[in-house]
Amino acid sequence: MTRRTVTALLALVVCALTACSSSAPAPPADLGADLAGKITVDGVFRHLTELQKIADAHEGNRADGSPGYQASVDYVAKTLRDKGFDVQTPEFQRLSGSKGGKPALTVAGRTFRVDQASLLLTTAKGGLRAITLRPRTPAGCTAADYGTVPIRGAIAVVDDSSCSIVAKHDAALARGAVGLLVVSQATPARPVGAPAGLFTPGYYHTMRIPVGVIDPTADAALRRTEAPVTLVLDNQPVMTTSRNVIAQTRSGDPDSVVVVGAHLDSVGSGPGINDNGTGVATVLETALELGPEPPGANAVRFAFWGAGEVSADGSTDYLRSLDQGGLDGIALYLDLAVLGSVNAGYFTDDGDQSAQTGTVAALPQGSAGIERTLAGRLYAQGVRPADMPLTRGTDYAAFLAAGVPVGGITTGTSQRKSEVQARIWGGRAGVAFDPNYHTRADTIDNVDRNALGIMASTAAFAVGSYAQSIEGVNGVPAHDRRNRRTP
């Protein structure tokens, strides 16, 4: 008997024992529209005011790892508990830097720079000494790429094309390599110019052999020798403890959870009220208006992520903390970020990939339907939406990697509004959607109330709609059709 069946039977038993009193209020016919109607700009701004006060009292920011962030966690958690939610604030460790080492590659007596990519893993004292060998297929994305090359006990050398550094690491490890060098002009610290998907969020968490990144000059030296080389990767990781805030409705199917989230931290250079106080305030106000025991068929989980501005480790660590049942129980994820830009655009995350060019990876089934739900609500409010391409390093990236359908909305950040967009949405062409993005001017005085009202209502509509049902033309796969994996 499934948990869903048990839940349904219990509901029938309770109904029988209480005679299903007709005096109880009937659930709304359209929970999405009902919830959206309860969300007011004043309600959302009430939370923005508190977040601004927190930043003002803590050196002008709410950055992850700071007292301002801790105060933000406390405010959100207390507000939810006061409403009757059961709230958890799970801790996680994130990499906040490295120190103390001098990574280097020594080839035939000459020393070359190497960037340490295995950020949580170092070589033994004195370094790793071994010969270097290359796969038959230079990318080294699979164990089969090595062909008959006897890579066991050697350091593998691959290029930066075709796949992530994690895939390259896993292939080399599977063939018995003791280390890996990736030839690239880009580095983990400066990924500009790196092939798409080379440095995925949190890529270093699962590495088991030392991995470095070298430039073509060092690679040329390796090609001139068959002698062993010495690889030293001795930077020590510096870890920071952070927290997420998680609250879930007690009603609704726990095997069909609608997750809605926003990153709670600001950058260190400002209070982060539009980015991402607006997302946080919208998630929080939606939770308060929905309540801990709403009438929807599906459970709703409200998430406030730590380290969103740093590494997106909050959402990634949370998903990695779930067992297979917990992962399979997630029906979809809605991400809310930057909802009140003063030169606002109205964007939905590109769940159907219609704005992408060239070859694109398929998204989890249901992502296109979520985009249609959000876009339809914006159209209903008289706003014509546009696509926002999905990117790496964001809170929804871990959900995509786990196979969860995702969707989201934003009013734009540092991108400049085009002439066409200005004609459609108003505002100033050639100016950033949020000129105050990541600055100390990102205050409550620089949030557009009208844009925030439209976006908050849209978010609440989607939450309520999917809480009521995940079926239909814009639905997502049912529990028995999901294929979740640890990101």
C-alpha cells in the first residue's frame, strides 16, 4: 500500500468519524486564483521592511555567513512558526575559499602554474609523482574514450571539451588514474570562456582523485616528456557553516510535493532587497496566506536557501540530504528571484527551451508546462511575458540535475532593456532592468511596487494551482513516472 493510498484512507476515516460536517468551509474551486487574490503588495512589503531593518542593523548587508544572514534566518523561521508551521533550519557546510598552498606542476625540472580544481581534496605531502597519459578521444568523457591506453597509476590529461569536469574525473577514475589534468584557458576561479557545462555548480564535492587545470604552455611541456611529473595541489579548503529554512504544509500528499523557493542571502555589497528580498518576501507571504493545512491535494514545501549568492550550495546540499523517497516525492520546483526591478521586465524561466539557440539539453518533463502556467497568469494580468534562458550556478540548477521539472519568474537584473522590450513593458531602453543590482542601492526604496504585485500574484497562482493538482495539460509527471537522482 502506497503512502498516497494510506493518506486517502485516513481522510475517509476522519470524514466518517466527523460526519463530514457541512459547516466546514468548502475548499475553493480554484485554489490558484484564490491564493493569488490574497497576496497583496502591502503584505509582501511588510517582509521587505523587516529585511531592510536587518541589513541596516548589520553593516548594510545580509550576506551568507554574516550576522545579517543569521538574523534573516531567524525572522523567516519565527514568522512561519508563529503561523503554525513546523520549521527546520538545517545546517550545511560550503566552501568559502582556500589558503596556505602553492599548487604547481613540475615537468622536467621546470615548474608550471596549475589551478586546483579538486577544491576539497589535496595531494599527499611532496605531491603526486606519476607519468601522464592521454585518452584516445581527447575529451576523456567516458571510460571508453581511453581505449586500450594503460592509464592505471598515471595522471590523465584531457581537454576541456564536450562534458563537465565531473564526467572527465569519473572516467579517469574508472580506468584507474591517480590524478587528472584538464587543459583549458579557463579556470574554476575565472570560468569566462569555459565551454558550457565544464564547471558545474558544486562539481568538486564528489571528486576522489586530485584534479588540476593547466594552460596550453604546460600542456606543451607534458607532450615533450615521457618521464614522471610532480603534481602539487596543496591549497586547504576554508569552510563556512550556513543554514536553509524549510517549512512544509501538514496537509496534502507527501509523495507529491510542490517546492517553492528563493535564496535568502544578499551579496556582501548591499542589503539585497530586490535581490532577493522580493523573492523571499513573496515565498513567505504565500506561505502565510496558504497556511499550514490548506485544502490542496498536494503538499507544499517553502524553502529559503542559504549561499544563493555564493555558490547555490544551499539547494544542492538540501537535495543531497534527501533519500530516494524524498527525491521522488518532489513533484516540481518553482524559483522566485528579483521580482521588483525598477525598470522591470516580465520573464518566465525558459522551460520549453524556445529561446535557446543551437543544441540544448532536454529539461525534465513538465518544465514546459510550468512555464505555460506562469505565462498564462501574466497574460491574464495584462502583461506579455518573455523567456529567460536557464543558467548555471542558480538555486534551480540542482533541481534540474536531480531530474525535477522547474519554473520561475524574474523582472531582470543587470541585462539592459531593449527598445522592443521598452515598447512592450514601458521603462527605459538601454538601461538595466535593475540598475541597483548587487550594489548598496538595492534598498526598499528601489523596488517597483507594481511589478512586485504582478509577480507575487503570479507566483501564488502557480503555487495554489499545483497544490490543487499536478495533472492536466500544464501538469508534471505523477509519482510513479518520476526518475529522480542525487545532483
